[in-house]
Amino acid sequence: MSAMGGRVLALLLIAQACTPNPRELARAARASDSLTIVFADSAARRALAAEPRAPTVPEHTPHACDEPATSVAFLALWSGALSLTLPADFTPIDTARVASHGIHRWLGADKSTVVVRRDGATYHSGWTGSLTSECTVDIAGARAHIDLADATVDVPDYVVRAVLERPRMLPFVFEGHARSVRRQAELLRALRSLSIAESAWIRSVVLE
Amino acid sequence: MFTAHDLFGFSTRTRAALALVMLSVVSATLGYLWASPATAPARVQRILQKYTGPAIAVGASVREMSTSLGTPFEFVPHLGYVAHVGDSTGVSELRLLLPRGKRAGRPNDADRPDAVEILTTSDGAFNTLAVEVSAAFRDPPREGCLTMSQPGTYREVRYWQTPLHFGGIALTNDYGGNGSVVRPGMVVTGLLAFAGRFNGGETMRGNYSPQPCAVLAGLGQ
């Protein structure tokens, strides 16, 4: 073999060292590509987590003016001069003696409570928390001011409170404490079903 | 007269074979040296180190960089080493890219990358980097495009080289006309500092084309 042959071989060796290997390059490209996708996904997740959250008012929180439709079974209940429909899991917890004082209470399976009583209380009272909405409507032939509030501290406490008024008569107060927003909507619907016998209003006439 | 021929008594054929072997060794050595990772020019290192700190340099060993940075690197077969480091956005990735012939093997602390890449999603990163690199090279960039594995997805490439092509900087960013985006408004920007001449896909470690992404995306230009 001549010196020329040696040069050709040398050039071939150099060329081999410098020529990209398409398969190796494709593997490198795939690795880089995958890393970039993973990095972008990770960055997107972090950015999403860092976004400011919306106020903590839960979704579908009912408004005091609503008469929400619910899917649970309701049961008509009577307690003295009062009648209303409540979710079927509510049961009365009053003794006859308590009821005789004009206080009517029910307890739900999830520890939600409803109380109806005659009281001179004013609006926006009876709980500690934020008022989420209020509304004035007619219920049971009376002017009713409804407050919805979130009094949650350690346990969920969504309040439905209404003061039902007739001129020169002691108001009735409906006060429900719900364990969930869904339950709050159910109590709001129960409030709208409240009926007070005329005799009860007469007994509560304020003597001037 | 006493000659080497008299000393060794080689025939013409033997001499030719020896010459061939010597030439092969010399050319292979030269080829290896030519392809070996080199240190990038000071201008390139300066730009890179502005964002990575002095611990990171093209051509430095993985051991040196890992020790100085205090962050472990993860070996990625066929590519090099990766570390996650913090920046103002909380997310940044540092890649030590190994040269051809070195990246298919096992991790080795003595590996020396011939390119270093940082990726970030920091707002306005591309503009900041483009202004800085343009000022350092006093030259407009050359443009190209990386075609990603996901169909219809591209990354724009702009690169600068030193006059004698001893190294350069490439900036990459998500192409605005991509078919899908990971998160609206988020752009992944990359800065790749490399040693040696820009060599398309080999330098970028991707499916590189020296055309704008708009052309590849079929929008023409």
C-alpha cells in the first residue's frame, strides 16, 4: 500500500470521528425533548399552585332571596301552632315543657339544628361570622328578614336566620345551623315552608 | 554508510505497512482531539455564568461543578446531566450536555460537557437574554427551529457565534404558533452555551432546521 493509501485511510478515520451518528443524535433529541416537556409541565403546575385563590365563599352558596330546589326528601312536621317541612332526617328534640314555652327545636342526622321561637331579637344577630346575603320576603303572612351567614370556626356552621314580623306582635325567629352549604340550602327551603297558626300570633301580641 | 535500513533490515512492504499504522494512529489522535470538548470562549462563559454563577462552565468536569454548586446532578442517558435549581420563578433547570461519544455510556464524574443549557419560565426572560447576548456579540443572530416530538410543536432558535467559531450562545423559546400550549402565557426560554462551531442538531440536541418555525409550521414567509 502506498503513502497515498495511508492518507486516504487517515482521512476516512477523521471523517468517521466527525460524522454525526443520526441514531445517537435522535436519542439525544428525544431525551432533550422529554426533559423539556417534563420541565414545562412542572413549571405550569407550580404557577397554578401559586395563583391567588378566589374568596372562600363556597360554590353554589345559596342567596337569601332564593327558594332553592333540593333533592332530599322533606317531611311535614307540626309542633304546636307551627308547621314546616324539614329534611326527613330531622327529628324534634323538645320536651313538652320546653315546647310549652314557645320554643321548637329539631336536630338533623348531621347535627344540623333548627329552632323556631318567639323572640324580640333584631336582624344580623345570633351568630359570630360573616353575613353572606340577606333578603326581605313574605313568609307565613309575615314580613320576614332572612340572613345567611358563615359562622364556621372549627366545625362547619352555615346559618339561616329569619325574623318574621307582624305589626304590634312579638316576632318569631327561625334559626338554622347547617353543617354544609348543601344543608344550608335545605334549611332555607324549610324556612320558606314555615307556617304559623293565627292563634300563635294572637298570643304573642305585645301589650302596649 | 550505515543506514536505518541496514539496521532494521525492513523490506519496502514492511515500511509501507508501518507508515500506514503510524498515519492511522496520528489521524485518529487528531480526530479525537478535534472532537474533544473544548472550553468555550470567555465571552460565552461570562454570559452563562451571569445566570448560573461561577461554578458552572462549559468544559469543566461534572465533579467540579457539582461540588461548587452544592447540587447533585442526575445522569440522563444519551444527553448528559440535569439539576433543578431555583430562580426568581422558583423553577429553573440546568443541563450539562455531553459531546457525541460520551453521552451513551455510564455517568462519570470526570465527564466534561461541551455545552451547558439553562431553562426557565421567568416572565420576559427571552427579551432580557436576547438584548444581553446581542450586545455581547454585536451581531444579529442566525435563526432556526427545533421540531419537537409532539406534532405541531416547535421551539425557535436564535444563535450567535464568536468570529472564529470557537463557541457561541443559542437562545430557544416556544414558538408562538404551536398547536398546543402547556399553560397560556407561559414560555419556556432556554440559553445554551456551547464550545466549538455551531453544528445544527448536534449542538442543539434536537431536530434542528435552519428555517424559521413559521415556515416549518406551514405559514410560509
